[in-house]
Amino acid sequence: MNDIPGVLIFWIIGYLIIRYITNEKFMRYKNYLSISFLLITASILFLRIPFLFKVLTFSVVLLLLVAPAIANTSEGKKNLLIIWVVAIAVIAFLLRGSGSPTGIMTPTGSFLGGFSLTWVLAIFGTYVSFPFGVILALGRTSNLPLVRIICTGIIEIVRSVPYITWLFFASVMLTVFMPEGIEFNLIVRVLIVTAFFSGAYFAENIRGGLQSISKGQYEAANAIGMNPFQRISLIVLPQALRAVIPTLVGSIITAFKDSSLVAIIGLFDTLRIGSAVIPTQSSPVNFVGTQLDNLLFIALFYWVFCFIFSRRTMKIEKKLGLGER
Amino acid sequence: MSIIITKNVKKWFGDFQALDGISMEIKEKEVVVICGPSGSGKSTFIRCINRLEQHQEGDIIVDGIELTNDLKNIDAIRSEVGMVFQSFNLFPHLTVMQNITLAPIWVRKKTRTEAEEKAMELLERVGIPEQAEKFPGQLSGGQQQRVAIARALAMEPKIMLFDEPTSALDPEMIKEVLDVMKELAQSGMTMIVVTHEMGFAKEVCDRVIFFDEGKLVEENNPEDFFNNPKSDRTKLFLSQIL
């Protein structure tokens, strides 16, 4: 496990952010820090470092975005810290050895398969596309014409092409567009198109939330002297996201189930494994007709996860509903 | 010593002229009531003072800082001018305490303890310290408006603007808000109040300004304004509302 020192560093970075995010000296530089981390993330996409650390750096950006809203009480700080430690550990576990020769290889030459693949696609797909969606939504409602046109363009183009087409794009075409010498794992390519695809859907959901915020909220934030960054991150986004939780959950569940489409481009996700584990006819025992059992089991698997997910969200919704409006 | 000076301020919404050459001066510690029929530009005018609306012609100078497109000036003015809105505009996702401490912590860069102490002080001043941990949605309209006043005061402004602070309130809650405003006026705050509460105007303010159709029609001390107004338009207005 040669990743451990790196993971430790990210644990510590996260701890420091959560510990000091509401500290006045830190707040003064927070904007610069977020932007520089974002730039770092964007540039390391093209560097030859383990995929794990690309994802972890991205997590730091995400943390910087959400921490001020959550870590403003000591209880929130504690919870966020627990989430951070667990999340990093899970990410590190799932992505261990990715991009290095020590990784476990499935027959397709990828380091993941079955349940772990579904999981990675669903969780990281959401994880990467959510902030992307927030940025697109803010961009689309921006006052700057150029930003608005670019974001609207991305959303409209991405949404008007079927997901399967994007998956083929990921598997066949994406490498053509990359600079020479840079090659991504197929899963990474799939994650990239998923980020765009789910991101576009998230963006439209979140835009709905942004529109539900009254003009008075913006004016009140302005009148107490907040800058645009503070206005968005402390006043507008928390309310907008809260308003669209049900639709966001819908999108996340869709993304989770849609992840089974990657079977088409040759990745072995849970669904494909379900039929791939059945021995072929050359085997001495006849397995013909047993596929239904597997499929039923997989259906149950998907149902359980989606059900747990929507129940959890209902609880969160109830909790957040307290004192709302 | 004038803290707010406006010279020939003009503003249009499309073809509609909302402000037509407003020139006035407001001295430090003065309490000014602006009244007039709806659509007369009184709200627009005070919203121009902290740049929630942008004026197109003329000059506005607040505490020696001229209001231009320069963002630094706008920020400087906004941190010196507190504003209370007709619809309260509290942040519904934050508790009363967080509503009040948000700006001191993030804009004034105070520490949390400092800001919370100050907030408690202000909540006592507006008479609702026991509501600190509630959410705005759990308070009555009058209480919400008092929280909004406390929120504006938390920035330690030199000037307070009130945009019809009692218009959205039930009659029995108007008094509790007006009492807070009276106390504020007596403490020497510079205040501009857009209101239809003529009782407040008679009792508290130093000067009444009457707006009609975007023009400043009359500027008078409260006694003369109510008892022998100079212009006919004012007379008509007063006869309709009193």
C-alpha cells in the first residue's frame, strides 16, 4: 500500500481546512485557496500521477466549497471531519492501485469490475458531476454574457445527446482528442463524460432552485456588504440546493441505475457480471435458463440501494425542513 | 455637516422616469421621513443610496464617498449604511443568531465570540433575546422585522435606511417595531424612513420630505408639514391619508 502516505496528507489537509475554515485569517485567503486548488485539479488531470490523487485533490476543492456552510458549529465540524476521514478512506480503498501495476486486473484490463465498478461510477460520477453542475448552473444564471453563453451551450449540447452516445464517445473518440502521450483508463474516460452528462442535468435542477430564491435575499446580502462569492456560497446556494433535494436525489438514483449502461462499451459492471458468471454451454452442467435467477438478484440489489437512498434522503429532508421559510 | 448629499439624481426604468432631479442633504443624527403616494419614487430613492438601484444621472455622496461604478466605493458605502426591508428578507436557512452574526463575521472579519456577544446585546435592545436560536420562520412578523433591524445594526452602520418597515405587518405588531425605531432615533442614529406611519413622523422625525411622481415636492419640519403644508399636492395627500 504505497498510497498510504499520500492519503495521510489528504486527511491532514482536510482536517486543517475543517479546523480553520471559520477562522478569520483563513477566511481572508479562502477564495484564493479554492481557486488555486481548482486550477491544480484541472492541471493534474493531464499529469502522470495516480488517479487516486487526482480524485483526492478534487475532494479538497469540494470540501472548501461546502465547509463554510457546515463547519460553522463545533458539532458540524466534528461531523464533517468524520465524513472526510471515512470518505477519503473509502475512496482510497476503492481506487487503491489504480493506474499502478499493482492494481487488480479484470479480464477487460481495467482495475475494477462488478459491484465496485457500479459503485465507483455512481458515487464518483455524482461526486464529480455535482460541483460541475453547480458551476454550470451559476454560469447559466450569470450576468456575464460570455459565461452564460458557454454554460448554456455546454448544458444544451450535452443534454441533447443520449448517454449511450456519450459512452461510445468515451470509449472510442475521447483518446483522439487528448494530447499525444496522454492516455486515460476507460473508466476515467467514462467518469469524464458522466461528469458532463449528469452535471448538465444537475445544473438544470439547481438552476430551478436558484430561480426560487427571491430577489430580496440577494438585496439583503448586498445591503449587509457581502461580496458576490459570499452571497452565493452563504446565502443563495444553501437555500437553492435545499429546495431541489428531491429532484437531485432523483438524478442521483438515475445516475446509479444508468451506470449499468457501461456494459455496452465492454466494462463489467454488476449487471454484466450477473450474466458473465454463468458458465458457457461447454461446461458439463447445463446452466441454460438460470440467468433469470441472477437477474432477479441484481434487480433486488439495485432496488435495495435505491430504496435505502431515498429513505435516507427523506430523513435529511425532514431534518432540514425544520424552520424552513 | 451633511452625511448624505444628493444632487439632481435621475433614474429611469425603461421609459418610466422614477426619479426626476432629487437634490437634498441629510445631516448627521438627523431622522428624515419620506412619504408620498405609491409609485412616487421614494423607495427607489433610498435604494439608490446604497446602490441596490443604480441612478443614471446626478451625484450621490455618502459620508464623503461618491457613489460611482467603483466597486470599492459601493462596498465602503454598504458597510456604513444599514437597510431594513418591507419584506424583512431574513435568511430563512439560518437561525436568528446566525442571521445577525453572518455579516460581522464574514464582512467585518470579527471573531465568532465577539460577534455573538454583540448580537446578544442587539437582540436585547430590540427586546427578543430569547428568540436567538429560533429560525425566522418560527417568529411573528414584528419579531422578524426586529431581527432584521438587529441584523442591520450588527454592522455598526452610521446611517440606517428603512424601506416601509411596517407595511407588511399586522396592526398590533406595528407598534413594537416603531418603538424600536424610536429608541434608535433617540440614540442619535442618522435615519431615513420611508413610511406611511404619520404618527411616527409627527413624533420622532426632524424633517418630512414629500415625493410625488419622482419629484421632491415638499421638504418641511413635521409641525408645519402636517399643519400648514406649502404645496397643494401635499394638502391633497394629507387629506386622503389622515
